[in-house]
Amino acid sequence: MKRLLVLALILTASVAQTTKHVILSPKSNLDTASVSEGFAKYCPNVVVTENEAKADYVLEASSKTTFSEGDSFSHWHFTLLSKDGDVLMTTHPERHFTHKFKHHFESVCEYINGKSH
């Protein structure tokens, strides 16, 4: 029983250490709830914060709506920046028919978690 408790404490500590905090840029036009929901689904170790001092990264998350032949389409675009304002990576604004907006979150998650750099 003690071994399980020690293992649980070690796992909890390692998860807490890998948490990364992202603050939304003032240029973002996506709401905090939508961005938080996406990160919770695709990489739960990334947390949206409003505390600038806690932030590891700045995320500019924008949406643009276009209209074509009576239909409207949302195009999302993410830019991940360092706290110093350097652009680290961007996603391409494109329309999705399935897995709406999935690749934006996956791309940012992969970058933050060290899989693409």
C-alpha cells in the first residue's frame, strides 16, 4: 500500500512540473473558454492563465469568418510567442470539415511539449 502511495505522489509531482501556462495576447479575438477547452482536450498540461507572471508563453489566437455562396466559414490562426515577444511557431488559417480546429491545438501542444523543436 505504501508503494502505491509513493508512486502516486511521484506521478503527481512529475505532472505538476510539466504544466505550462499560456496567456492570451491582447490581439486574440478567441475567448478564453474556447482556448482552454481546446488545450484541455489535446494537451491537458497546458493551462490558460490570466496571470502574466505565471505565463511560459503568449498565444495569439484569432478567428476570421468568411462568407461564400451563403455559407460562413471560420478560419482559426494561432501564433505562439515567447514571453519576450519572439514568434516561436504559427498555424495556418484554413477551413476544416472534420476535427474542427484540431490541428491548431495539436501543433501548439507538440511545440510546447518539445516534440517539434
